[in-house]
Amino acid sequence: MSKLLSIIVPCYNEEETVEPFYREIQKLESFFIQEEIRIELIYVDDGSRDQTLARIKELRMEDARIRAISFSRNFGKEAAIYAGLEHAKGDLVVLMDVDLQDPPHLLPEMYRHIKEGFDSVATRRVSRKGEPPIRSFFARAFYKIMHKISKTEIVDGARDYRLMTKQVADAILSLGEYNRFTKGIFGWVGYKTKWLEYENIERTRGETKWSFWKLFLYSIDGMIAFSTAPLAISSFFGIVFCFLAFLLIIVTIFRKAVYGDPVSGWPSLVCIISLVGGVQMFCVGILGQYMSKTYMEVKKRPIYLVKEEL
Ligand code: UDP
Ligand code: MG
């Protein structure tokens, strides 16, 4: 029996890459025929301000298997992935970037592993070739910290490029949270996952949508979404400072009783007050982060809004 494969491609200002991507998919046609796979190609236009949607419409004239969902504004890649999964009708679903950094030629191999019985086939890049060194450094640090503070497995270099069964896709959809950190969600849902590795491929057309600052904020989102360890930091500081204060009290009483020292030292007092004040603000800040995320969750706003569906 033939299977339907949904290919989900989030696009944000990608007028240059929409078509080359489709041409690459076309190159797999013989594989699809051989394996009796029907495909649907779902482009999710994440509120692009350029000609992305127009390009997709042109391609649709050529190939009726192309579908499009267009958002009312830019909601982010996580929202685009969610929308794609919701609209996918396939028995199998694959998520792919439109910039060809997720090489479509890996699909036949991924499919083979699904046939072997894996529920999901994930990819990770083993190198970060062509990436600025500071960015790689911070990315590595992020994964190290995450590994320590979260029980959910978040793999270094993992891409969102994944082929999965309908069952896994539904599991991902069942996590209806507003703050979506997909890399963590994949790990959280589990299932039998096969990892494929490949060398990083640089983007050839268009440009990356991620500035350093955006990535930094995203990493904080990830930590808050998949760990509550930062909340424990304030308790930790609390205990340490109580202990220090206790020692100081004893030392001060001792000095007064034995040496009759006058109570002196407002410089040390200022140091202590500013240190403790700083630590307090830091802890309140962490609390605030969790609270703001909770606030967004309880509002239960939709993850995305559709303007046009084709
Ligand atoms: N993307 C999106 N919405 C956004 C940002 C990015 O749908 O707000 C899409 C983008 O079009 C691309 C994929 O997400 O298909 C990955 O983006 P990009 O290549 O810029 O990220 P990088 O590969 O540099 O991490
Ligand atoms: Mg890219």
C-alpha cells in the first residue's frame, strides 16, 4: 500500500530558496516511485515580507502536491513547525529547512531506518564548519549546561531535520505549550530514535534569520522550558549566605568579648550589602523569568494565526 509523506518546510523571507528547494525534492522522484510514496509538500510561510508566498503560488501551478499555510505575521519557526504538523495528513512526516542546510538526499536513508522499525530518524551535524567561533563556543556551553540541569535529552548539534511516524508527530502536537522549544520537545516525547550524522552545510542563498542576540534569548527559553534548576539557585544562595552570616556573628561577638574591639568597618558593611543585594536581585530575576513564561502560558493564546491556506 502506498504511503503519504508530508514534507513540512518553514519559510521566513525565503523568496530565493523556495524554488531551489523544490527542485532538490524533485530529484528524489524516482525514490518516491520506487518505494510507492506519495508526497505532499507543505510550505509554511511564517509571515514573510518578501515574495515568498508568491513564489510558492507559482510552484503550486506546476505541482498540485504543494500546499501552503500563510501566517498573519511572523510567529517564529517553532510556531511554523507546529502549524505544519497540525496540517500534515501523512503517515510519515518530515521537517526540513528550506535553505537546503538539511540535505534532502538523506531522505532515502532516513526512510530505510523507519522501515527497520524506528519511530523517528533525527539528524545532527558533527561539525560547525563555517560558523563564527564565538557562536560555536556559546552553543557548546549551552548544551553542556542543559545536559547538567535538565533531565530531557537535548543533543548537541541536533537539527530539526527529522523523519517521523504519524504517532510521533501526534505526540509532539499533544504538547500544546506556547513557549515551544522543539529540540527539547523531541527529546521529551521519546520513542525509538535513530541518529544520523552529517557535516555542516553552509547556506548558499538568502541569509540566516538568527542573530547572536536572538539565539541567546532562545537558549534562555530552552533552559526555562526544560529545567527548573535555576529556581534552586536562590535556595542555594540563601543557605550559603545564612551560613556566612552565622560565622560572622560568632566572630564579631568573640572579638568584642575577648579583645574589646570597637565595632568598626562600614566599608565591609557596604560590600556585604551590595553583594547580598545583587544576589537577591539575580534570584528575583530568575523567578521573574519563570513567572513571565507562566503568564504567557495561562493566557492560552493561539500559537499561530493563519491568513491564507492553499
Ligand atoms: N524560519 C521561520 N521563521 C523564523 C525564522 C526562520 O520559519 O522566524 C525558517 C527559515 O525560513 C528556515 C529555517 O526556519 O527554513 C531555519 O532558519 P535559518 O536557516 O535562518 O536558521 P539557521 O539555519 O541559520 O539556524
Ligand atoms: Mg539555515
